[in-house]
Amino acid sequence: MGEFVGIDPRRAEQLMREMAGGQAVLGRARPGLEAAIAEAGPSWTGPAGTTAMHQSWAFLDETQRDLKWRVDTLRQMVPGTGLLSGSLPFFSETEAARQGTADGRRIADALKELEIDHTVETWRAVTEAAAAATSHLTDPAYAAALLNALGPDRFRALFMHWMKNRGPAMDKGLPPGVLQQSGLGPLAQAYANAERAGRLDTKWLDTFVETTQPGVLTALITLSRPSSRLLNQVATRVLGRPLAADLPTSPNWNLNALIDAYTHDPAALQSLLATNKNAAGWLLHPQRIRLSGVDGLQTKLAAALNQALAQGPHRDQAMFNIIRTMGAENSPWISTGWGIWRDSPISETLAANMGPYLDQLARAQSQRDSPELTAIYPTSPWNTLTPDDASRFVGVLMQDADAAKLLMKASQDYTLSLDIGRFRPFGDEATQDQYTSRAALAGGVANLMLSGTTYAEWADDEYADWVAGVALLPVSWLSNKYWPIQNPTTATGRDIGLDAAKDGLKGLITDYLDKRTPATAKDVGDSIVYKQVQWITESLNEHGQKPLTASQRNEVRMAFRGRLYEALVTALKQRGG
């Protein structure tokens, strides 16, 4: 056992940066000083100056290396921040590397015997040699030296040797409990520890991952504590394969291993979804999830997604990539035979995380319907997402009734947050601009919800109730915000009237869907707009407010029509035939 040390990694890294700065200064000054000393010759009183400079530079270099080795080792040994302390396995990096090389050769020798005579005894010799390294694996210099003594090919061969007679383990992976019986955990930990400390070269990183079977890679992350970088590298390799590669004849334990790892490292999943535009499609493809064959996988994936989308610097980009992927034209998440989104915790998780993004999606809808309102255009990257992509994504989620309810609640909360009632629609120019912008956004989010209903697989009564609720979103805030009523009895009467209005709209829609009326979708849309204006007019009269003039009633009617009519009619047509 090496010495006991205590180090604050942040302060140590600051000292290393300062020493590196001193090296840089010395490195720039040294050529000129050496030349001057040489020119002065024997007459100069300090001929040993050149040697001193070399020694100073070497001291700074060696000290940084030693300090970095100590910090890397402590970080592997002790979790947390601030002052870290512990007994290092070795006295120096050189000693650690020497021992790692010797232990790696012992494992390599045992592997040679195994290749000649594959018996229980020869395999036990391999695992015993690997187990002997366990107590030293927290030292990344030791771990890297052990791996280099083995080499990538022998390292890979050890895992393949154990997995080759266990069905499609190379392609589909193995259950975590089975992997724990392999005895290869110490080697997986050596790889993860050396990689985390940045001590593996290209042949161990890019080349090894690109040429190693997916089942071996997921065994590595199951048996170790991988860094976010390694986890995402393995995920890209495993998920980036064609869907046909994941044969439906056995459980996809590779996918299970990735989800388990992301459950412990949600920031890595957020980073993957944000930085790789294909990752959402790979991970969430309905075929991959439906045919995984692993019980409870959807629930685990939903929980991992919820953590990944909860907070973090890349959350917005991750959600953007999910929406763009799942809402793309010819999306496999819509109208397919997979059917996993109708009662899916994944749908509900995504819907529950939509609230912060409704504003940008509403802005995109408003930009299409009100291009003159440039002040409320969506910002980057949302300005590259088409309204149809957003509508299809909402439609994907609406295939699940509980997810649809979450979206409706989020859209209501968003509309109320606009607080449109602060701005009279027929006031001064600045006030009216504020009203118009907020009304456009309210209409935008309503349009988004209406467009999504096209894909919702609900009973007609349930569908009609939902559409009526969306159609009344603008009326709700006008009634409650623009004409607030202090008297509780009167306010209750207003709310009852609003419920009656909703029932009336629902009746119109139900009659149309049940073919109890010759009315077309446009007729129903016109009737709904008329009833919206009628409700506002009656509400004003009942509560003693100044009535609207004929031109103002027309303006309100056209505002409702412009915000909702097209999406409403389209939704009714597609639903009712």
C-alpha cells in the first residue's frame, strides 16, 4: 500500500495550471538565455545556468505528472468534491505502471493456456488472474498499463470467449445477473477507470469501440462505472446499427444495459439526445421498444427520460431533437401497427415535460398564421422546426389519453400565463399590440392542440369534449381575465355559462361526427366561431360591461376565426370523413 494523501482536486488543478504557465514562460525564455550563456563562454560567472533551467523545467513537468496521477487516483477512490483523502495503492505512477504491466502479462499468459486447452480450470486461471488486480484498479496508471499489456485484441477475446456459447449474446447482450457470473468485472473496471482518466489512446477508444461486438460493449458498461463519454460512445455504436440487426428472437439486453446505465447518469442521456440528432430516433423507435423482449423496459426508459429532461444545460436542445425526430414526415410513431404509444409511460413522460416548450411551438404556429407579427417569431433552433412537425409530435403523444390530458393542462396553463386580459383589444396602439401578440400565441397553442387531435384515437364523445375545450381556450381567458367578476355568485353564474357554452360546442361536434346533421366541417367551424362571439357579447351584457360595436364584434369574430378556424375545420374533416 502506498502513502496516505489528502488533496483538494480543484486547488491541485489550479496549481497545475500555474506550473504549466511557468513552464511556458521558461520555455520561451530558455533558447535566448542558452544562446547568451554560450556566447559569454567561460568568462560568465554562472555556467551552470543552462543545467538549472533544464532542471527547473523537468521539475515542473514531473511535479504536474505526479500531482495529476494522485488526483486521478483519488477521484476513482473517493466520490464527492472538496478535500479528498485516502491511501494510494502505489507510491508512484512508475510503480503503478510497472505492476499493471506485470499483472496484464499474467492474464495474457492465462489466456494463451485457455486458447490451447479450453477447460473449467484454464478459465478459472484467467478469472483468478483478473481478480488479483481488483485492489489496484482505482489507480488509472495501473489500469492503463494492465490493458496495454493485454492489448485490445486479447481484451476483446476474453469477453468473446466467455459469451460465445450463450446464444446471441454478442449481438443482443446478456442479463446483468448473468454477466456478473463471468468473473470479468475487474477487466471492465480497468477499462472504465483508465478511460475516465484519459489514459487510453485511439486504438483503445475509437478503434476498439468501432470493431467490438455490441454485446461485449454493453457488458463493459454493465460491469463497471462508465464515464458519460464512454457510455455515449457505446450507445452510438449499439443504437446506430440497423433495426434489423436486433433480431426479435431473443431479448435485447443491450438496450436494457444502456437504459440502466442512463438511469445512473441522466446527464449523459441528455447530452446524447442533444448532440446527436439521430439518437432520439434510435432510442425511441417503436420497433426497437416493442420488440425488446425485456419486461418493464418502457417504464425504465420513461424514468430515465424524465431525469434527462428535468434540468441541465442541454435540455432544450435534447427536447428539440426529440420533437423534430418523432414529428418528422412519415413518422413511424404515427399510424403504425406497433401500438405502443396508446398506453405508454414514455408518451406521458414526454407530455409532462412539454410545458417549457409550448411557447416556442405556439410562436411557430403564429408565424405561419400571422406572418406580420415578427416580434413573436420563434427563436433558434425552434425557428427551423415546421408547424407540421410540431403538430405530428403532439399527435404522437395524443395517442395516449393520459398524455393528451397532460398536454391540455399544459396548454391551458400556458394560455393563462399570457395574462391577455391586461390588454384591452380596442385600446391605444401599444396596448392593442400587446393584446394582438398574446392572442396570436394563444391561438397558436390552440391550433397546435387541434392539429394533434388528428392522430388521437379516441371515442367520438371524448374527442368532441376535448376539441370543445380547446376551442374555448380564448373565450376562457377573455371571460376570466378581461371581464373579472368580484361577486362570487355572479362569477359562479359566469362559469356555469361557460360550461353551457362548452356543452353547446360539444353537441355541434358530436352531431357532425355521428352524421346527425347535414352540416359540413366548415359549417360546424362557422357555428363554433359564431357561438364564441355570441358568448362574449352575452357575457358583456350580463355583467354590465360596455357592449361591443358592430365593427368590434366583427373584429372579435375574425380574430377567433383567424386563430382557430383552419385548424378546427381540418381536424373535423379528418376525424369525420
